[in-house]
Amino acid sequence: MTTKLQQAFKREIDLNGEKYTLTVSPEGFKLVQKGKRKGIELTWTSIVGGDAALASALNASTLGARVPMSQAHGSHTKH
């Protein structure tokens, strides 16, 4: 049995030596580098509706989010 998500909770994540705070809420999630105010935010409806890639790209372009070098140079597979 799963527990219904009724209020937000936070967890700390260490990515490549940098600390981030992940906030998961009934509306979606937000990933923010420790000590910063702005981060990447996605709603569950955008993820389910397929708009997550577009929202992520928009957040990256407007917030100056860092893209890992492997993604920045097109090392993904083409379909």
C-alpha cells in the first residue's frame, strides 16, 4: 500500500560534489542548489502530459541551469 502525498517534504542530494535540495510536493518537485533561491521546477501534470522536456529546457534557458557536458554535446542516442 502506498502513502498519499499530502504535503511537501525535502531531501538533500549530492551531485558531482555539489549539494542540492529536492522538494517534493503534491503539485510537483523543485531542485535547487544549496544556498541559492532559484532552481528547476516541474509539475506532475507537465511530466505526465509530456511537457517535462519543454519545461526543463525553458527553466535551463531562463535560469542558466548547468547542463552536464555529456548532454550539452549531444551524446544521446538518436531515434
